[in-house]
Amino acid sequence: MQRKDLKTEQDIIDRLLSARSLSEEEYLRLIEGRTAESAALLAEHAVTVRDGIYGRGIYTRGLIEISNICKNDCLYCGIRRSNTRCIRYRLTKEEILSCADEGYELGFRTFVLQGGEDPFFTDEILSDIISSLAAKHPDCAVTLSLGERSKESYERLFQSGASRYLLRHETADPLHYARLHPPEMSFENRMRCLKDLRETGYQTGCGFMVGSPYQTAAELAKDLKFIEEFRPDMCGIGPFIPHKDTPFAKETAGTLELTCFLLSVIRLIVPNILLPATTALATIHPRGREKGILAGANVVMPNLSPLPVRKKYELYDNKACTGDESAQCRSCLEERMKSVGCHLTVDRGDVKNIQKGQQENADL
Ligand code: SAH
């Protein structure tokens, strides 16, 4: 019996490698049956596939956290509107542009404007900021991560010069979604946003937290199937980490082990995906980012926000890298990447569309 099971596990892995597709039940088995050996094998394949497409250069994105004011009340998030202990801030246009200028000098060629859903940032105000940023740095990409908006809004921001958008789906299971969010938020709207973003022409990113409350391997299997079907350009995954002033304060954090395992699987499902080793991963383990890279990630997103606001954008407790100047951050990351045989690149870092030859290479 055990031998047969082992063989089946191997079959599943072989098919993931050749077809880049599994059924939801097979994803479930892959997750539930994982061992240190299967994780190491998948990581090895994931790194080979990544190297075949992107090489050993790791893309960097300068993260600018433009506001921690949020109209939403996501149960897991430290900047949810009900958290009265959160000290709120909003960056001015000048502050945002000066963060980007500093980042440019340091070698960043993508700027990610992320924030809570702050009603102050109307389409008009954001368009002005994005077009100024794009005009000042025409060789850079502007990525947005500003939550749910209307299709018209996404279109207008795209026309102003933003070319990528990150909106984690958070979970591909509607019931699980409802347990993580307040009643006024809906899974359907999240999915509508992702579809609108893609149709507008953005390089689109989804993603989820690993180990969020009520999540089991069954929900994760749905996330993997969703990623297989949606085929995002980017996917942000990191461990859930409790925040002391949220309803999930007493929940346990997600693990490094499972996050890295899933990073490898995602790389194998969508070989050319842009996959960050996230700050949350660096928060739960001192070498979390490096381990993410060793599992198949190819992006890091250090913080360019002004030092005084870094600690205020506190989605979860003990967020890593809130104390270093941007320059220190970049050189620290450079060293960390070298320690795992990689290096930071000075590049916009767009998603690479794989040609037939490269795909074959990636399959090796
Ligand atoms: N308002 C934007 C940006 C959200 S912050 C949006 O809705 O897309 C970016 C991501 O941080 C979220 O999508 C969520 O997946 C993650 N996050 C929030 N709280 C977290 C927590 N407690 N632990 C780990 N990740 C968290």
C-alpha cells in the first residue's frame, strides 16, 4: 500500500513537471503528502525552470507605502479601519516622488505604490502622481497595489502610465474569503477586479497568505488550481502573521516550510511567473528571503517608504526591515542574494513571454 502511494506521489510530481497542470485533488495530495524530500526535489526543478527563463538576476521593486488609511476592515490586517490604535499617515505627491528619486539612484527601475483603500486617492489625484512619476522616470515601470476599484478607474490609471497591478485574491474559496473579510466585501468583486485588470492590459498579480485562519490544504489546492487557470503574471505569497490589534491576534502564523513548498509549485505551474520572496517571509525567518529564492522566487520588494512611516504601515506584527535606510536595504539584499548564488539587477523586470525554445530549456 505504502509503495503504491509513493509511486502515486511520484506520478503526480512527474505530471506537474511535464503538463504543468494537476487536478484540484492532485494538488491536495501533493500538499498533504509533502515531505522534506519532495520539497527539495520540487525546489530543485523550480530553480532550474526559473534559471532557464530569468537566469540568476533577481528583480527588485521599490515599495512605496503611500497611505495606511483604509476603508476596509479585513480581519487579518493591521491597518483595518477598526484598528483605532493604528497611527494613520498619508504621503504627499512630493514625498512619493522623492522616494522614487532616491530609489532610482539606488538602481530601482520599478516602483510599487501600495496602500490601504484610502478614499483621498481619487483617480484624478492618482493619475497626476502616476503621470509625474512616469514622466520623471520614463525607463521605469509603475506598479499599483491599491485594492479594489472600478474598471473605469483601472483604465484611467493605466492610461496615466501604470503598467502592473497587484491584487491578491487572498483565497480562491468563496466561503474562506467570507471568513477573512467583513460582509461588505465579496469574493465576486475581488474576481471581477482581477478580470478587469487583465482586460485593461496590466501585467496582473494575484496571491494569498499561507496559513491564514481557517485555511487547510483543501483551500490551498483551490489557490493552486486558480493560479493554473488564471495564469497571473505575478503572484505574491507570504505567511499570514497575526497582528495584535486584529480579531486574529491569537491565531498562529503560517510557516516558512509550507510557503517555500508552494513557491516551488507555483513556479512549476507558471514557469515565467514573477514571484517575490516577500517581506512577510523575511519576518518569520532571518533568512526567509534567501530561502524563498532557493525555492524558485525571482523578485524582492524592499521598502522605499520614508523611515518615519515604515513602522506605521504595519499589516502584521514585527514587520522586517523597518529600520534601515533604503540604501542600506539595497546593499543588505545584495549580500543576501549573493549568499544564494544570485544578484540584484538594474532592470524594469517585466514578465518574460517564453518562446518555444526557452520553454523547452525550462523543461530540462
Ligand atoms: N489594500 C491593498 C494592499 C493590501 S496590503 C489591497 O487590498 O490589495 C498587501 C497584502 O498584505 C494583502 O493583500 C494581504 O495578503 C497581506 N497581508 C495583510 N495582512 C497580513 C497579515 N496579517 N499577515 C500577512 N500578510 C498580510
